Amino acid sequence: MKIAFFDTKPYDRQSFDQYIDQYDIEIKYFEAKLNEDTVALAAHADVVCAFVNDTLNEAVLDTLVDMGIGLLALRCAGYNHVDFEAAYDKVHIVRVPAYSPYAVAEHAIALMFSLNRKTHRAYVRTRDNNFNINGLTGFDFHGKTVGVIGTGKIGRIFIDICKGLGMKILAYDMYPSEIEDVEFVNLTSLYQKSDVISLHCPLTQETHYMIDEDAIQQMKEGVMLINTSRGALVQTEHLIDGLKSKKIGSAGLDVYEEESEYFFEDFSSESIDDDNLARLLSFSNVLVTSHQAFLTKEALSNIAQTTLENVKAYQEGRPLVNEVCYHCPEGPTKCEKKENGRCF
């Protein structure tokens, strides 16, 4: 079984190569992102392995199908970049549903602490032999209110950490379930009462641009906003307006709605043409990390193992437990995956 592996970074090779001997699989690594210009590299492969910023639109998927590729293995949890309507009944889509919720939740906390105590700014000062602490005043998280949007595995771990800090927890979820010492509220109440707001929900039609001008206007003055989920949850231009007006006191962003061109790449010797990203990077109270929340040894190991197990299950004709489904042709009363272990 030959895998065409796109958007390869050194840590990808290291994490996958340590398990490759356990599988009857050959991997061809490509540094290029998968898109309409690079899809030809997948010729002669049986499987394509893609990441969050690869282009998986109808044109790319149709080309893969024409090449005889039957499996697209996402080495990530998110799949909003996949055209499932174009993929259905042509190519199976599998993912890594949970690699390390601790990694992402802990990174969200790291952003909170850095923004609050301004350690990123202090680091730059002391490297320049400047030991002045003016402008570095923070606040105690203890006793403050954190609003958590999305209470899946990552959200719940984030909540547990915040409980340890002595914070009051408000939460919103479209499908809430009881969590000890957590008050579920509507979004308006969460916006109005939270000192910190952290996003841990998937990107869907309902959540796209949920943090817009109207949402920001409902928030507390000086609120801290954390996003380690998906960039398009936040309308960037409205976020910038909120930062300029001081409505948003600080923002920690591990994701950005137009990140695919920049994140994971080195532009240190070039200028940033994206005006919104350049503007965000100019704010001293904004901390941007390059979609690194997942990046721990444990997470990389889980990603590699789960991805290779997904490929092995496809190779052996077994049920695809991590397959992402588009729809059932017979309607919700007849699910092909429940009966046959695969969506088609």
C-alpha cells in the first residue's frame, strides 16, 4: 500500500517513520501542500495523506479518483476543508478524531498565561537587557469567570484546568451535558459575564464567524479571547476593530481564518501581504502561534498510529471506524456504515 504524504514537515517524518516497520505500507513524502497544482504527485499511490491546510475541493478529489485512489487519510481531527459532497461514493475519508485533547487545552492555557502576565513581551525586553517591568501588570485568574464555547474532550479538559485555577466556569454547547461546577448559559449571557472566552467548538455553518461585531459588542470591556479551534470562528476584521476600541483587551490565536498560505512556513525574510494578519501581529496585546496547539510528542505519536491503523483497516477491507460520512443515500433510517462498516 503506497501513501502519498503531502505538506510534510520534519516532525511528520520522525513520528511516522518510527511506526512504518509495523505496517505493510510505503510512504512517499512531499513538502508541497496538496492542491490542484500538486495533485499529480499522487500518481501511482493507493492512499493520500493530507493535513489541515491542504486543498480538498471537487477538482482535487476528482483527480484523485481518476488516479484510482480510494482513501483520503486526514492526519487531523478537523475536516471542514473537505468537499464531502464531491467525495461521497468515490473516495473514503478517514481522520484522527482525538490525538491529544490535553495538548490543545494546555496550549490554550499557555496563551492565557502569556497574555495575562505578558511573558512574551518580558522575554523580548530582557533579551535586550531591559529589565523594566512597567506595562507588564496582569491580574489573578483566581476568582475570574471564563466562558467556554464547546464542551467536547478539549473543552472539558480546559474546564478542569480552569477549575484548578479557582475560576468560575460558564459554558455554551449546542448539545450541553451536565458537568460538575459548570453553569451552561446562552451565548449572550456568556459574552456579558466572562472575563476570558475560549473557543473549543468545531467550524460549522452555525459557528462560522460566531465571534463577529455583534458578539464582541456584548462582551465585557477588556475581555481576553482565546481561539485554538478554527480560524473562521472569528471574523478577523471585527476582532481588529474590537482590539482598537479596547473592547477586547487581549487575544491569543493559534488559528487564523486565512492561515493556509502562511502557517507552518518560514516568512522571516519576507513581508506579510495579508493586511489583517499583519495588523494582528502589530498589536502588543495579541499573541499569534502558528497552529501549534497539537504539537506534542504524545499527539504526534497518536496521529501517526491512528492514521496508519486507518490505512491498514482500509487495506484489509475492515470497517473504517474513523470514517467521516457525508450522508446516507437511503436517508437517516438506513446507514450503510452501521451495516457494513463503511459509508459506501
